[in-house]
Amino acid sequence: MAILLVAFPFVVKKEDLKKLKSLPIAIFLGFFAYLCLNSFFSGRWDGDFNVIKKVLIAVGLAILYIPVADVKKINSAIIFSSLAAIIFSVYNFVLITDATGSFALGDSPQVIESLLIDRLYLGLLSTFSILISFQAIQKKYHPNNNYYLANIFVNALFIILIASKIAVVSLFILLLIRQFYGQRKIWKLVIAVLALAAVVGLFLIIKNERSIQFNQESHKSPPAFIEKSMTYELRAVVWKCAQNIINEEGFSLTGMGFDTTKEKLVSCYETQISNPTKKEKFVSERYNTHNQFLDFYLSAGFIALLLFLVFIVASVFSTRKQFLPTAMLAILIMYCLVENLFNRQIGAYYVGFILIVLMTTAKPAENNSIKKI
């Protein structure tokens, strides 16, 4: 980013700025402007700036990239970054296993401690790498196809080994979306039914987790796979507290601020969690909503949430005929459902990469370096 920032005034051309004229990018810029104005005029700029600057990183990364004509460069950076993170994590895992004398995968402390970055974000990076590699495979034989296939295998295996649930779900959803591109039109109805069943099933599981956690009258123990799940332990609690805050505050047009939202969540943890150890953990860590849509609504109000949703919907309609940007938007939606991407700098980088893909695919077809399916 530093190199792009220094070189930007010298390499950018007037025609490069046309990339910013696409409707989705314009809406996202309007969304960012609203966050700034809303925070400033509400007198909570200092408290909100930490999140606003993450949104600025995503916007800045996309703008700085507009003079770059070849999207393959950033695609290669994603692939090599993923492989480097995997190598580093596996090396750490071997060292930890040798030091402890035990071997465990999945949700084990060995895996968690060995990862270069948080499991959710490393799973997202691997998902990007798999998607880019799949898109780069040529229909006719090419020597690079073998490398892309190997990269897909390595990243998919790594996702399974670290038990990144959201990454596994994302790959499954992307596989379903892929069926709508190409010649196999007859499967559309079948795939739509399967996708609907998967979404409904996921909703029921989440609802069941939340009811088990907060139903004080029920004494049944949750199933083992739910009891051991970080989703159950963490997201079920914070989502319930977010719902309680919404019920208490009522409809919010401009929100209460990102810092205030966290304070109210912490207060909810103190009153809603009965287990002292778990309460101490949630209060000390000050867990956020782990849902970007909820966070925007609580912190910046209905207007911010509406603008963000309009950006997603407009992006879907403008890129629906191309698999790669559609897949990227699907990933964005899925991860926003379980994480606050703009609360972490690396999350902002990932969103910036998605914006770059949207700008690149908005170019005329003959100049588009991304293969159409």
C-alpha cells in the first residue's frame, strides 16, 4: 500500500478514474461518507474512528489500485500469501506438537496457537486462494493448471485440518453458485432447492443453539458437537445480547456509536451470563456483535445498514453474469453474518480486495482480464 500511495499521483490517468463510476463503488463511497458525517455531527468521532479508518482502508486500497491494469498481480499475491501462511502455521504446529508430545487437530489449542492469523481470517484467505485458482484454470491444457489444482488441494485440506466451519460452508455455497454458470441449466431447480434447504437448516441450528443457551427452564444438555462449538460458545451469546439491545433501544436511524455498542454488549454479558468464568471471559475480551449487519445497525443506525445492503444488492445485479465477482459477494455476505470484518485491519484488506474485483469486472468485456464462465 505504501508503494501504491507514493506512486499513485505519477501513474494514475484520467481514464483510470472511470473505474470509480460503477454504481456499486459509488454507493460504497456514499456509505463511507455517511459513516464519517454521522459520526462527526453526532459528536462521537473519537469513539467511532477506529472502525471508520478500517472502512477507509478498504476504500483506499481500491482507489490506489485503479492505475494497475493487470488483476493477475493481486491474484498472485493472494495465492502466495495463503501458501506462506499455511507453511508458517504448519511449521508452528510441528514445533508445538514436538514440545507438548501430543497431536490434535480441529479446535485443539495446538492448532489455534500455531496459526499465523485468526482461524476465521485464515480460512477466508484460503477460500479466496481456492476461488482465484479455480478461476485461473484454463479449459485447454496448460502447464499452470497443475499448479492451480495443487493449490486448491492444499488450501482445501488446510481448511479441513483447522476446522474452519465458515470456510467449509462458504466453499459449499460457492459450489452451488457455480452450478448456475455454464451449460448445466437443468440443475438450477435442484440446486436452488438444496441451497434453500441448507440455509433453512443452518437457521434452525443457530436458533436451536440460542434457545439452548438462554432457555432457563430447560435442563437438557446441548449435543456434544454444539457444546464444543465456538459458534455456540460465542456467537449465540453476543447475538442474543444484540437482540436485547435492539429491543430496549427500539428503532434507530443514526445509531449509538461503535464504542457505545460495545459498552452495552459488555453490560449485557454481565447480566445475562450466569457462569462466572464465561462472564469474566466475555467481559474482559469485550466481544463485539460478530455480525457486521447488526454492528452497522446498532452503531450507525438504519441508514448505514440500508446503504450497505444497497451496495451489496447493486453489486449482485451489476455482476450477476460473472462467476468470480458473484462468488466474492457471496463470501462477503457469509462472513459478514458471523464476523465484524471492519473491526480488524485484515478484514478491511479483504473487503478492499473484493472492491477491486468489482471495479475490475465493471470494465468492458473485451478488456476484462477475468475469465467469464
